[in-house]
Amino acid sequence: MEIKKTSLNKLHQDNKAKFVEFAGYEMPIQYSKGIVEEHKFTRSNAGIFDVSHMGQLYIYGDDKLTDDLEKIFPLDLKNLRQNCSKYSFLMNDNAGIYDDLIITKIEKGYLIILNAACKDNDFKILSNLLKDKYEMVLDDQRSLIAIQGPKSVEILNKIIDGVEKLNFMTGNWFDYKDTKVFATRSGYTGEDGFEISIKNELAEEFTQFLIENGAQLIGLGARDTLRLEAGLCLYGHELDTEKTPIEANLKWAISKERISNGGFVGSEKIMKEIKEGTSKIRVGIKPEGRLIAREKTKIFNEAEKPIGEVTSGTYGPSVNGPIAMGYIDKEFSKIDTKILLEVRGKKHSASICGLPFYKKSYVKGVN
């Protein structure tokens, strides 16, 4: 299969990006300064992330669309205000996760941001569940650019007047170059920031403006270390069809009224797990010393009995030490429980810790 390129590919090349193939796209993993410096710059200033490989799915319909989407997603969409967003997941009947996503109520419908590797399958699943009753557009004519970090609002407001009025997990259409861009105050780094949906032909000059005003391009490598420090899940690592939202410690993302009423795909399993508990759970892990425990690292209790597996692990530049997340038998999930991690045939000490590793810095508001 031919590897796809985003509208910012030339800009990445001009800025000496090192590329990798990711979800069928040629994507920048890092630039010349390296992952750690890119990570630190995002935390202290403003980083630009090309997330145009992700799916922008528009679904248009009347009030019946909201009813039909509530049969799929565990959200109270009827009470979601226009231009407000919620984190959620697309599940199978057994509450296994096909994808995690952000759904925003827009005029005449919804905008759903899907993971790049899942977007085509998600489209098929949703088309089938909605019985092709509604107009669905997986829009590849628009790029998606994220700007994240404490300086992001100041920089972005120079080019899109009014974005500073957005609260976390809200969005709106804004004027730009005789066209409209859709900006939401959201992101995947634990920092204040925005994601901007913009026509492909305008993406490069828009991004260049952000660079000229102090932001820097950041690759997928730092995006991963930033999200892991913030305790955020990555599909294909912490989430897949073998894991449920309750096991993933994501009960908070299910609307309370939907927990009691059910009626969505996977609801029977969800309600059963809430009532009876789960055998495994996602936890934060702090290895001792400088040990990096990567994905698939086996986890043992102190009696050296296997109790789980690491799903993501790295060095956290903002916490100056190794961090990891994984799934373990629930009886060992209490904070400060001592565990062992097997790396290169040797077992090393670690402990269970709370999430996030790094305090999230979002702009709070009512939505």
C-alpha cells in the first residue's frame, strides 16, 4: 500500500524531520533537537503537532440522530450543549473498545475525531449501526493541527481572534483567510491547547505563522512521552477490543445517567463490571532507579507470581525518571504496592502509583 502524506509533509521535511510510518502515513517522529527537548519545549512554551492523519467524521441529522448515537455511545448527548465535546469510546457488544474518540455537538450534527489506525473501520461500524440513515463524511479535505502548551493561547489568538474565550472541551467556528476553521480547546499532552481543523491548502501557511510566532514543530515521539506523563491512554496499547472502559479505569467517561439506564452498545457488560468489579485494572507504575519498562514487560508480585503486563513505558522528561502504565490483577492495584518488572531476564523493583504522573494543566470551564 502507498504510504499517505499529510498536507504538512513538505514543512516537516524543511524542518529536518525524521520520519516513520504510522497508521499508513509518513509522520515525523522527531526533529533535530530530539524528543526530550521537544517534550520540554511543549511543557514550557508551545508545541505544534500534525495530527492530520486522524479521522474527522461529520455526521449530520435531526433529533433522531442524537437518539441513535445514544444507542451507541455511553454519553448523555441530549444534554450536551452545542460546540461542547466529550471523550468516549466505540465498543462491541462485550464492551471491548474498537476506538476511543472525541465527540463534539455541532450545528445539525456531530463531529467525531477518530484514531488514524481505526478511522476506516470505525466508519463502517457506525454506518452499519446507524443503518445508513444519516449523511456521514470522513473528511480528508481538512488537516488537523494541534498547538499545545502554556503559550499556545497567546500565539493562536494572534491568528484566530477569540480562541482565548473557549473553555476546555469546547469549540467553535472561527474566521480565517475568507474561510472557516473549527478550533477546540483540547489536546493529548496534559497542557492547555487547541486542535484546529483547517482546509488542506491553508494548513502549511497557517502552521508557518505559528512557528514564526514562537511555537515549534513536535514529533510523535514527544507526543507519546507527553501523553504518558499525563496518564492518557493510547489505542493499541492501553485500549483494544480485549479491554473494557471499566478495566481501563475510564468509568469517569461514562455519563452517570447512562450507567443507571444502559441502552448503549456494551452496556450490559459495563453495568455488570461496575456492580461486580473486574479482575484486572489499568494502573500507573513507577520503576525504581533508571529502569525503562517497555510495552509487553511482564509484571510480577513480590512472590514472583505473574500478575500483569506493561502497555506503555518510557522516560518522563518532566518527572525526570521512568514511568509506565499497564494492567494488573486488581488485588495488587493499591497505590504503593510493591511489584517486580522483568526486563532482559532480570526482575527489578517498582511500585504502583497514582495517575497522572505529571499534573494536567487544562483551562477549566463549565460545559
